[in-house]
Amino acid sequence: TTGTIENHQFHRVTEMLSRNALKNNDVYQAIAYKKREFNPIDLFKIEGWTGTLSMFFNFSGITTQHTFSEIYERAQKIDAPMSRLMKQVTDMSYDFFSQEFGVLNSILLSNGKKHVAQIQAVTGILFEENYLTGVASLKNTLLRRRDPMFDMFMSAEDASAFFQSCKKKIEQKKIRDDGSKVLPDFCGKDVAGMFMYYSLGSNVNPHLAIFAKTGAGKSSALLKILQSSMMVDPATYIAKGIVENEVKVRYIDIDHSSGTFMERLRKNHRDDMQIYGSKISKMKFCLLDLDLIEDFPNAKASPEDIKGVCAFVNVILETTDDKGGLSNAEEERFKDSIEKVFAEDKHRVDKTIYELGMEDGYEEMVEKIMADYPKETKLSELKGEWSFLNKPTLINVIDYVHSRASSNSIDEVQKRTYQSLESKISGLSIFNFAKHANQDISVDKAIYHIDLGEVSKMQKDFIAIGWMLLRKWFKIDRDTYLERISKGLPRQKIFYIIEESHNFFTVPSFKVLFQAAVKECRKFGVHFIFVSHTPDDIPLDIYSALSTKLFLFTKGDADLVKNSIEKKARMTEGCLEIYNQAKKENHSLFIMHDGGQSLCKLDMTKDDLATFAPKELLPY
């Protein structure tokens, strides 16, 4: 390349072209950027403009620090207010600044001031006329000619409006038809060292799987992606995505991998989060905490909700009971029993607040309730935030079924059906979900977080808690989506994160649940992220439905990772070529997506590594 540039003929041609360009156009220099996304194609729509727009970006940390030092020195001499402002930045971590910002310099050649105004409107960049006082790379040419006096800083988030990796051939639509944004889910550098961004929402199916062996950093990669997707400011830990009500997270953790990250978020977003912790005594969810069509005393649950209860009970029975699930006749009697218990108080055992507090797991909640109510207050009398406690429980339904099974007022066929129903569901009374809840899941929170590390060792509770939470979250997010659509609001981006997902896929009922969810929930804006060790952990039909697969590996286990990928589907020649490049150059992330394959690294600062460290997260 150097030889070509020094070639006299090449120099002569570029000099001639430069003279022609300067003869027909004035030169303008960028002086400010208004942080506006733009589509470069819009520049071609400007009629009569014959010039060019050159944009110089450099995201090297060394360049950023050097440029900052130069601007700071100039400001100290001629601009005291700017000097004071920049002094505040120097007090921040230089590490953070050089990681999150790059240098931008732009030159515009235009044949008319009206075109400059149009280009400013399209790009959000402000220009002023300039006479190229900067040093040129080649004498009398425009090649790489720029004035460093006009260098400005640009954040990686803002730069994502301009960049798209050449390896990612997916058209980016910044705004969907429903008004929602397609935001980058993670930024990094590709194999060429160029800045790249990637959006799960740009795929046919917006779901992701992250694979890596233990200790390879899959949780750190996940949290880095989540940090970017939630638009978290690393300096303040305020999540713009939560503030603007654009992003929601439902996080099922295993063994505290996201504890530090969530704890930092909680300092600014306490009211937007529900943390369940990791103790099973903190995880009581009432099965009959259903939405009511009418309030008490004429309470009535919707048929759809009752049908969901039946589906849940069948899952638990099939997993825990040799008798299996409910027959059609038993299911009908079960539905009738739920309706009766909801509609008539006489079929319920109505506890007092004091009596509830005597049971394990309710102590903290009851202490809060008694600040507003006497201890003799019945649960059915509670209002407001405690109204989820005034609904019946599964134990009330079991008691009602028992009374019908021993009743002489019904015919023998019905009686035998009630008796067989009782024999199946009576054993469910030992589960937490058969009692009152000590957690309310009816409010739509931006972040739900639960750690099932302790519970995953107890399969019955693991299935019950996991299934109940997922079904409840799905319902909340579906209802919120429909409400927003009715108001003309754009859909939100909702992340369902399943850590150590192999724990779930070994349970048949979760396979069925996720098979349906990955297909049906995307229209609500749901992005599933499954985190596991190898592709073998995920059923083939679900694996095939995940548009993006991200593999982390080191040089030593690259061949093992390749073998695990090919067990699911043969890698194409082009895919192998990119993968072998990653193996050769020891790049850490190999990404397969709808547009092909990409290689990149997520830049991890020291603060990132500290933020993504495991830590037990206490509930509140």
C-alpha cells in the first residue's frame, strides 16, 4: 500500500481530483454533534448536492486520551469554563473514558449552503466553513486531510447510529412499525478491530443462547449485553431503558451470578425491581392469586385463569404422583370447586393476620401489615397492596373437594369423581403454592429477579416455583403489551434470562413451556436468553428457533466447541472459515445469527469485571 501511495502517477491523479473537488465545492468542518440517528441513504435524496461527507472515527483508547490531553491543554489557555468542565472528567476514571468514548472528525464538501443545512438536518452534525489549515497526509490532496483542532468526542452508544459491521449483512430498521426502537444489544470489536454493534431484534427470531464451559465468562458476557441493552450508565448505574419504560427483565438466576450487577441497579431503581432472593421460605406464591372478574363478595376468577391452574396442577401431578394428571371428568369437578370457593365465603377458612404470622415464611410480611391493621383483622378484609392475601388458597379447594367426596347430596358417579380427584390433589397441600403468598406478582415491575440455586436441588419445588413464575410473568407481559397497543404506545423490549438452562430442559414440562413461548412471545417483545454449557443442553427444535448463538471459548477448547456446534447442524464452508480465524487468532466470541457469522470481543473494563462478580442478593 505504501508503495502505491508513493507512486507518482497515483499522487498526480489524486492531486487533480482534489483540485476539481475544491474548485466546485466549499469545504466545511464538523463542530458539534446533536446525537441523532440517521440513515446514510437519506443523503442521496438531497437534490443537487454533488459533494461528499467524510467521517473519521477512532475508538483507540490511546488516541482518545491523547486527544483529550491536547484539548485540555488548549482549554487551560483560552477557555476557563471548558477547562473546569474537563477537569471533572479527569477526576473520573481515564480507563472508563477511553473505553466508552472515541474521537470523531467530519469534513463536508458541498456546492451550496442550502445543501449544508439539509445535511445538518439529516445527520445532526453542525458544520462551519473551513480552509483546511490542518496537516495533509499527501501534499495538495484531500487524502486523510483533517484539522485536529475540530476533533470531538463521541460515546460508543451514539456511534452505534453510524456503524454496522461488514460481517453483519442485516438491514437495521431503527424504528419498527409499532414505534418501538431496534436498539443495539451489545457493542464490541470485530476481527478487524473495528467497532461493531449487534441487535437481537434485527433477526427473524429475537432469542439468544450463550454457551461456554464453567469459568469461561458466559455470565459476564450476558451481563455486559444486558448492561448495554438496558442502556445502563456505568458511572451512575442509572438504566435509561428503565427510566424511559422501554426495557424489562425477568431474570432466573442460579447461584448468585448476577448479584453484584442487580445490587448496583437496585440503588437507583428500587421501586422498579422485585428481588426474591434465594431462600425457599421467601418464595411462597399462591396458586389461586388470580385476576378477578368481580370483587368480593361476588368474586369470580376468569375461565382462562382457572384453565391455567388446571394445566399447572397437571404438570405437578405428572411429575410427583404415580396416579398421573387429572381426567376430563376430574378436571371439570376441579374447575367447579375453584369457582365455588371463590364465590362463597363459607367454603373458605379465613385466617387472621396473627394466625398467618405464626406460619414459617410470613413473619416479615405480617410485621409490615400490622403497622396498618390490628392483628385480629381477617385476611379477607385487607385492601390495597395486601389484597392479594384475601383470595382463597388451594387448601380451601382441597377441603371443599373433600366435603363433596363425602357428601350424600350428589349422585354416586359425581361422588366417585370427587373421591378420585381428592386422592390426587390432597398431596399438593404440602407445597408452598397451596397456601397464601408472601410475594405479590400482580404488579408489573421493570425487573423481577429470583435465584433458584438452592431450589434447583429440590425438583418438586423447582418445577412448581419456576413454572408458576414464568406463567405469571408471561401473563403480566402479555396484558401490558395489549394495554400499550390499545393506547398507541410502542412495545417494550423484555428479556427472559434463564441461567444454567440445562436444569430446566431436563424437565419435560419446561420443554413444552419454552417450545411454545419462544414462538408465541416474540410478538410481545420478549427476548429469551438461555445460558448453558453446550448446544447439547437445549432441545433441537428450541435450538433451531434461536436466531443468535454466542459461543465463548479459549484457544485450548476451540475444537471441542466446534464439535458441539456440529452435533446440531453442519457448519458451512464460510462459517468454518470464520470460526478457524477465531481459533487462529484466539478471539473470544463466535456469533452465529441470521446474517451469517461474526467474531468479536466485548471490551471488559476493571469496573465491569467487579460489577459482574457473583454475590448473594438479599430480598427486600
